[in-house]
Amino acid sequence: MLAARSLAPALALFVAAACAAEDLPQLPELAPAPSVIPAAVTVKRLTRSQYTSTIRELLGEVAVPIALEPDAEVDGFLALGGATTSISALGVERYESAAYDVAAQALDNDAIRARILPCEPADATQPDPACAEEVVRSFGLRAFRRPLGEEEIARYTDIAVLAAEKLGSFRDGVEFALAGLLQSPHFLFRVELGEPDPDAPGRRRYSSYEMASRLAYFLWGTTPDDALLAAASKGELVTTAGLEREADRLLASPRARLGVRTFFEERFALHRLDDLVKDTSVFPSMSADLGPDAREETLASLEELVFDRDEPYPSLMTRRRTIVNRRLASLYGVPASSLDGFAPVTLAEDGPRRGLFGQASILALYSHSTATSSTLRGKFIRTALLCATIPPPPADVDTSLPEPSEVMPTLRDRMAEHVTNPVCASCHTFLDPIGLGLEQFDGLGRFRTTEQGATIDPTGELDGAKFQDARGLGEAVASHPDFAGCLTRHLYRYATGVRERDGDEPLIGWLTERFGASGLRIKPLLREIVLSEGFRFGTEAP
């Protein structure tokens, strides 16, 4: 963590949202990237989000079934869970049903059918082996993210021909072949096992096609496009020049917005907002749409920060600008900029909201159904933003809090009573004092100054940095020495698909320094990760 801490003076310059790029400190020339012993190669199951985006890239705007194999979260990411889980028997049935469903939708749509079928049969009621083979070759390349072998081509062509013979329909034969391809492990899993590296015996180099897949799912959150597959076919993605060229193209594409959204949705667990539950007797403003709306505010704000305004990452915590619809504007007590949909608003200069800690997504998600939670909010700050490790509570510990009373009306009062238990105190004193900095926002995100008639005290201290309220807490997090390094660590973990190891620490530190040298802007950091040894190489699986 030394490299991250060396950025503390630079980070302090970014706590003001209006900090300009020309004000950034010029860091000294950096040493070359350190070598690493790469992580073992893995096979990764597509997450639900990746499955949905991939199907739509292949087939167009079809309705993708949502009853699929559940995602598993590992080290804060669904994408990492895909490297440690397989598919259950029920999951196999669900993927089979989904494959036939989306294949039928695509072939019943004239526009989509014309796009995915490169040929037409001589007789629509008869099999056409030559045309079926052409369909399998072209669609299989995109579905498997690599060319199919001759045995694979023959297998799926035979399926199309046999089904057409039995059903008297070339179209139905193609449906069976497409559904077969979409059930294959080579579609449902990202098979990235590498090839011997000619420059380093014992190391594995991800092949050009595997690099196409790694690039696309990291930067776009979906499958490679035709141009990326074409670059892979020429062997360009195992060269630094070719990788740089394609990384720059992908980052310049509007599709990169989905990649950034997917990363932060997983890192902040925003997907859980779809199932947000609040007691409406306590929070009358709660509705079924509030969770998805709050998620969209945060993701749209991040998208704007990274791509439209190219702001330094710490401004996420301090910016006055956000993107809301009428429902969120009403919750926040600000005028809506648009009567329909989401639109930017600028929060009052003297108002209580700033950045991420003023958004309902975080405030509501990290609260209970009937009340706020300084522990959940403090844990989010420590783990998701600062990369601290928090051990789980002992299995038999009582985590309940005293009920509000005249003696203990506020959460701060009740937490002070709670942490007198020495078993609890070691963690809660690390979490609750910073979580209480957000206590002027209730469990839905509405601002308040009192609880049970008593004045709320939102002051506190984060690792030596004192703050007066949520705005000050945001500034303290933005200037914390671990803030930039934590993003680097999480992006590296997400990109490689495995938890980092001790041998990765020098590279993560170097990437953090490069992040600082770029003005703490996210797109250059994404590019540096793509070009790193940890992303491009692996070792044999044990």
C-alpha cells in the first residue's frame, strides 16, 4: 500500500469538485512496470448481465429470460464468482429453455433473421447442408468468440440438417443448431486457458482470441465485436501495438459506458436495489421504482464523470452535479430539470448533499428496512471505497440494538451503548463513527436533522481526518491515501477475474502511481490495466 499512500498529497488537491486538469501536480517519470508471476488461468461462467448483453449483441433486441443460474459473489464481484462456480442440473435446464426461446425469437424477426443468416436455402422445406454449414461457421465464431473446429462445425451442421429433415423446415433446423451453440460450455463459459508463451518458458500467453474476449468483457461488459474478432484472427492482440490500438478503440466506443457501469454496479452491489425493501409505514415515500431509479442515478453520474466530463475520480465524492428524475428530485427536495426521465441537476452550494454520499442508492441500500445503519454504511466505506478487510461477526454475538428511548433517542446514543461489548467494539469502533457521518440521511436517503426529537450529531473522524457532516466525510474519503489505490485494486481484480495475490502488489502499486500521473482519471487506468502483464499472461492451473 505504500504506492497508494504516496499519492496522499495529490489526492488532497481533488476534494473540491471544481478542480481543473491543469492544476494537477506533475509527478516524476515512473519506472517501468514491475514483472509479476501471473495468476493461474481459469474458465469463467458468464454472469447474468454478461449473458444478457451477449445474447443481445448476437441476436438483437430479443427478450432474454431472467430465470437463469444465479450469480455467485466472490470478493465483492459477481464476475469473480463465475470463475469458481459451475452450472447446476436446474441451471442446465434453464439455459436450454432460454437458448430455444431466444433462437426462436430471432428467427421469427425478419430483420434479425436477415442479419444472422448469411444465406438462404434453395427450398425452405428441405435441409440445405451447405447453407446450414455457413450459418454454423458465421454464428459459431461470434458465439464461441473463436473459430469453430471442423468437428464442431460438422456436429452443429448435422443438428441443423437432421432437425430440418424431421420437421420439414430449414428454419426449424437452424433454430436447433443456434440453440445448441447457445447451450455449449464454449458459449456459457469464457474459456481462457492460454497458450505457451514463446518469450517466457513456463508462462502462458492468452491467445489472440482469448484476449479479444478478455478485452471486450472488461471494457464493454459484453462479447467481442466483428472488428475485435478480425484483429484476433490476424494475431494482433498478442502484440503490444495491436493491444494498444484495440484498447483505445474500445475505450472510445459508446459501448465502454456499459463496461464502466457493470464494474461499479458490482463493486457497489447496486444490483441489489432491484429488490430494495423498506417498511412503508416508516418510509411513506418508498415505491417499487425507487431502488432502480436510485441505481440509475449513481450509474448515470459515474458514466458522465468518466466519459462526458472526464473528471478526476475523487470528484465522485464531492461533486454538486447529479442526474435525477422527478421521483428522486422530490426525495431530495430539489427542482427536477425534466418532467420525463433523468436529467442533470446542480445541488445547492450550501445544501447537505454532495457526491456519492448524497445519493439514495448508497444511503438506502446500506440501511435496514425500518432504520439507518451506521455499521452497514461504515462497512461500505471501509470495504468498497478504501479496501479494508472486515472480519465477520462471531456466530453467537448479539447484533441487536436497544430500542430508541428518552435516554437513547439517536442511533449514536444506541451505538455507544452497543459497543460496550468488547466482542463488538473492535469492529464497530472501526465502522460506526464514519457511518454516523451519514446519519442526517434516513434509511431512504431523505435529509433530516433530528431523530426522535433529538438533534443528530453527524461529526466524526476518518483515520485522523475530522469531518462535520456527510459533505465533510465525502471530502475525507476523497483525500484518503487508500482511495485511489482501492479503485486500482478493484479494477485489477475485476479485469483479471481472480483475487490479487502478494505477487501482484508491486504491479498494483505501479498502476496506482500511473493513475495519479494521469490526473486520477479512470479511462487511462483501464488502458494501463489492459496492457499489464497480469492481464495478458497466466500460469498453468494447479
